[in-house]
Amino acid sequence: GNALTTRCVCRGSSPRLQVLLKVAVSYACWAPVCNSAYLTAMPLLRGESLAAAVDAARRSLGRLMLLEAACFAPYNLFAFRLLPLPLRAPVQSLIALFFSVGLALLTDDEPTLYEEGI
């Protein structure tokens, strides 16, 4: 999906413009689809209703897209030109770790022991 889309969008573009187009396509097309699917699926897997799952996705999508923009957009802009190939996978894994922690904090609706006063 993403590779085919970026190949079509970037055809005939300069290398610098290709990087910008790839980042834009990834953020504008694929990130909302994947993030919406995640935000909808998690409540469904916890046994909540479809209406509750869609409502949870609607409430969290904007914040999740900001997190996505803060984590992956800068990496994607600079990794293709500035990071040597052997460093790309470890750096992307580290960014994915921070994204996963942020995602867990963003989507955690369970009250913590601190919030419960224990």
C-alpha cells in the first residue's frame, strides 16, 4: 500500500521533493488509517461496544496524530539523507519505543492507583 502510493506520487520528482512527498503521503494517508484502526480495535478487543470504540477513536485520533507527527515525521524527513543505513533500524526502533509508550499513555483509560487514592 504505502510503497505503491509513494511510488506513484513521487514519479518524476527530484530526490528532495520525493522525501517530502513520502513523508506527506505517510502522514496524511496511512497514519490516519492505521491509527484509527488501532484506536477502534483496542476497545473492541476489551469487549466494549462498537459505538464506544468509535467514540474512543474519535476522542484520541487528534492527539495520536500529533504524537505521530512528533515522532515519525522528523525521522522520515532526515533518515533518508542523513542517517547511514546501519543506523536507520536502531534509531527507528528507539523512536518506535517512544511512540509505543506515548500510545499506551494516550489510550490508557484505566484509573491508576494514584488516581484511585490508594
